[in-house]
Amino acid sequence: LVLISVLGSQVEGRRMRLLNTEIRRNGFTPSVQCLTRDPVAWTAKFGTLTLVAAVVLEMSLKPGVIPATCLLLVALVVAVPLGRRFAAGDVSPNGTARERATSSSAEI
């Protein structure tokens, strides 16, 4: 629970405050677009979500100490590639975010 709190308030919170400040100051600029693809922020977000899911699963199954610890470690290991994938923009079935942005700006 401490790790969930730290990831949420310190890592995600700081990066989202920076993003909010940048948007208010300059609008949606290329630097803001870069901040929205921050792999650390996305990994922290998925770390929080996977850890919460693991804690709920542990509370339901009530495994021993070793399986519970392994489940938490698996949750963190799964969060890293998910965060990196979302930061890269490779989550759309219709192409990457970069491809969609290029095609949509060409239509305008």
C-alpha cells in the first residue's frame, strides 16, 4: 500500500502537475505532447493499477506470504511493458498515435 501511495502521489502527481502547468501556460504544444508520452508516468500509472488489482486478488484468495509476494512482483513486472507501450502510443488497433495524428492533420 505504501508503494501504491508513493507511485500515485509522488511520481504520477508530480508529473501531472507539471503537465497541467505546461498546458495552462502554453496550450497543447509539442512539449506537452512529449509530456503525455512520458514512460515513467505511464509505468507509474500501470504500476498503481496492477498493484491495486493484485491487492484485491490477494484479499480475495488469502494466499500465503510467498505467493502473495510473488503476485505483487508479477504486478510490477507487468506494469513496465504496459507503461512503455502506452508511452510509445502503440495501443490503438488502427495504428499508432503518431500515425493517426499525421493522417488527421493532413485532412485538416
